[in-house]
Amino acid sequence: MDDSDEAIIQLTERRRRHLPAAERERLIVEGATRFFAKHGFEGQTRELARGLGITHSAIFRYFPTKEALVDRVYEHVYVSRWDSGWTGLIRDRSLAFEDRLLRFYGDYAARVFDYDWVRIFVFSGLKGYDIAPRYLATVRDELILPIAEEVRHNLALPAVADVPLTEREVEAVWALHGKVFYLAIRKFVYGGVIPSDLTQTIADDVRVFLGGMPELVRSIPELGAKR
């Protein structure tokens, strides 16, 4: 970076100082989100600052460490897009189970099929940041396990309180979830082509899942012994 670049950054930084602190923080977080999505977490905060047109020290006035900035990006990208009503929708037995899954996965895809979301998720897993594990723990507790329980109820099988969920049941739901999410991986990581309208694709995935579950559960000893 030469003297002219430094002068431009200092001028931009002086202008940004007139912004409210919350607005300056928001701009840094949004810029960091784009930066990490493009470059991964090996990207240096000094390069991030240069791209934002601010001094390196300006970032650390708001985020004392890179890890603190990454944690704020997690809140911005993942927590803000999580719908706390998803679990309730999955458990809403006033609706047909297939309709619940179709509505949920349609909404889920609309929220997470995003360049920044997908690439940050993948980069965090590769570089050991806890974004992916934290998010997957939430997915397991609030989506995967409730869907597995509703499969039990839909097939008139023993309640989870009587027979705990088996690994095979849980993995079957993860397979459905992963199949939907892989569409986003194909698009934003591999640059592949996916259907412009995912409605039919998701419907096919859900119906294959529901069609295969009766045979799967019949082969699980813990459930077969209780029916």
C-alpha cells in the first residue's frame, strides 16, 4: 500500500467517524461477511480494512480479536436468518406431515440459499472455526430431532418417551436435510447449475423420504419389537 492509498483510507475513515457507532459497526460486519465469503478465514483483517476503506485499527476498536469479529459475523449471517417458528411448524399436527415438511424446506431454502451463508459455512468447517458446529447443533436439536419424532407419530410408532430415537432414524432425517442443502453447495461452492425454482425438487426429496421411512423403521429392532 503506497502513500496515496493510505491517504485515501485516512480520508474515508475521517468521513466514517461522523457515522453513529452502531452504523460503523454494521458496515464492518457486512464488509467482513463479504470478505470471508470470498477469501475464507485465512484472509487478513488488514486486507479487510483496506477493502472497506478504513484503517486496520478501526476494526479493532469494535472487535478486539479476529475471533470476536467472526462471532459477530455468525450472529449476522446465521442467527438473524434463523426462524424460531420452524420447530413449531414441524410439530403442528393440525397440518399433514408432508405439508409441514414442504413448507419448512421451502422457507429454509429461501433463507439459506445465499452466497455468503453457504461459503462462510464451508470455510468455517475447513478452518476449525466453530460456526459450522454451533449451527449444526441448533439444526439437530430444533429441526432434525423434531422431524424424526414426527415421523414416529405419523407412522403410529412408539413415542420417543417410550423408545428413544435410534441412530438410523436420526441419520435418515440428516440425509433428507443434507440432500436439500447440497443444492446450495452445488451452486455456491462448485458453481454448478441447479433448478431456478426448487419447489418441485424439494417436493420430490420430501416424498422420497416419506416413502422410504416405513420400510426403514420396520427394519429397526427397537421399533419392531414394540409394534
